[in-house]
Amino acid sequence: VVFKANDPFHFGTITKAMLSIWRIETLDTWEVIMNVNIYGCDVYPGLYPVTERGNPCKSPTAFGWVAAAYFVFLVIIGGLVLPTVLIGVVSIAFEKSNRRLKLENEEGIKVAIVSARAKENMPGFFDAKRIVQLQQLFNELDADQEGRVQAC
């Protein structure tokens, strides 16, 4: 909104502004957009295309240090900090998922051992109906829905 009058090519509409902010955060020729707004579109036209309607720069305004501070802040936060946070969140989720898979695998091994012992010691005890009843009982005892029954 602040840079719309000076730089309608990059900030004329909300779509253009969002695309320009994305370019700035990805460090894709962000210095050109910054220089247009620091010096004004008449002094530093940058890569402004001249269309059949002429140059889109109609009311040049030099924002100076305000524009510089805005763009540097946007580059630091959007281009450096947010990707680091995103990588951290993905890494934590991946680690948690791996831990859960390992736990499920360990529990699966324990279930297989108990099941083998039960079949050995109590043949015919685990039929299809009884397994369904045991699963229903387990689901009732699993209050927090984490796949475990808490000991009292």
C-alpha cells in the first residue's frame, strides 16, 4: 500500500504485491525492487517495462531509508528466519514420527511375542470373535487414544 503510487508495477495490486514480496523473500532480484522505492521510479527505473501505454511510473516518490529498512527487514525475516523456522518444524515433526514408528514397531514385536506365547499356552483361545472383543476392550481402556493403556 505504501509503495503503490511510486511502484505500480510491483505493488499496484494485491496480487502484484504478494508476488513481489515472494520475490523479495526468495532473494530474486530484490535489490531492483528496493532501489526503485528508495530512489523513486523516475530516478531509478530499474527493470521497469515500457508498455504500449508508456511507463507505469506516474507519481515518483523516493522513500529513502524507510524503503531500505522495510526491504532489509523483509529479507531478514522472510528470507532467512522463516525458512529456518520451517525447517525446524519439519525436523521436529519428522523426529516425532520416527519415534512413534519405532515405538509402534517395538509394541508390535511385544504383541507378536505375547500372541505366540498365548497360542502356545492356550490353544484355541484367540478366535476371531474373541480378538474383536479384546480390541473393543482395549479401545475402551485407551482413554487418551495414543495406542497405550496407562497403568494405575
